[in-house]
Amino acid sequence: MSIVDDLVENLVERNVIKLNGALTVSLVDGGLAVKGRLFSTLRDQRKGKDLLNVEIPVDAQVKVSEVVIPLPQIR
């Protein structure tokens, strides 16, 4: 096997990611706001050990530009 095959096997095939948490999506003026907290665990299935535990705070705002809908001319 090549080094790339070994890397893919070790990172993708042997490991599993658990994702828990809660997100709040709300409408704000001109877009959406997303807030919350995610907890992620990277676990090696072969060894049965947790490799990485991460707490991820989320605070994002997405703005959408003005939407213009052309209407047909009425005579």
C-alpha cells in the first residue's frame, strides 16, 4: 500500500466522529442567525479509544442581499 492508502485507512476507515449539541436558527433583519454549541468526539474503533474531544461554539450570521422579482407589465 501507498502512504496515501494508509492515511485514508487510518483516518477514515478506523475512526468515527460523534457529534452532539444544539443549534438555534433565527430570522434576523436581512438573513439568518445561527447560535449554539457542538460537542465532537473522534474515536479509534480498532483500539476503542477516544482520540480527540472538542467543544465548538457556533455564532454565525448570514445575510441575504435584496431579492428583486420582476413582474410582467399589465396593460
